Amino acid sequence: MTNFLDEITWNEDGLLPAVAQDANTGRVLMVAWMNRKALSLTAKEHRAIYWSRSRKKIWRKGEESGHVQQVKEIRLDCDADVIVLQIEQIGGIACHTGRESCFYRVLRDGEWHTVDPVLKNPGDIYS
């Protein structure tokens, strides 16, 4: 039997984009990266675990903020190079800015407008 990780088309850095989508509302909350270990751990623990490109290490979503993502389902796209995580966002905040989603700006008339409120001050989340 083939390991499910061998069926993925990893990029040149050994990474795969992962879209975190709210399993109930369908809203896209964030996009991050996974390597083989992160995806393997995510599948095993049913918790979103990513690869931090800036810190060059495994990143368990919510390890500092408490905003854990419980994984309900993992889907692979037709090209086997992107996954979607259907998740339950614990605490209702996915973004490090204290918002529900990292996609909180909308393009209108050639300018970006912030349309989603800060639910919790990042200074209160990260100490």
C-alpha cells in the first residue's frame, strides 16, 4: 500500500499549500504551508499542524494563542498539490491580527478596505 504522503506533488522546497476552511460556514480562514511531517501529524492528531517558513519549524496552530484548529476532513485537489482542511476554529480567531479570518481586506475601487473587526487585541493573545 502506498503512503498517502507519496501521492502528493510537493513543491521544490518540499512544501504544500494548505487552505484552512471553516467546516460549518465554508469561509476560508487562512492559508499556510505543510511539509511531510506536518501533514502526517495533522492526519494523526486531527489538529492543524503547519510548517513555519519564517521560523523553519513545525508550528502547531494555537500553540501560543490557544486558537487551535480541530481538523474534521482533509481534501486533496486534482493536481495533488494543494490541500483543504475542513476545520473547527477553536475560539473563533484564526488570524494573528485577532480577526476571524486572515482574509479581512476587500478590494474596492482600486484600494484595500478592512471589512472585518478585530475580535481580540493581538497584544492580549500573544505575550
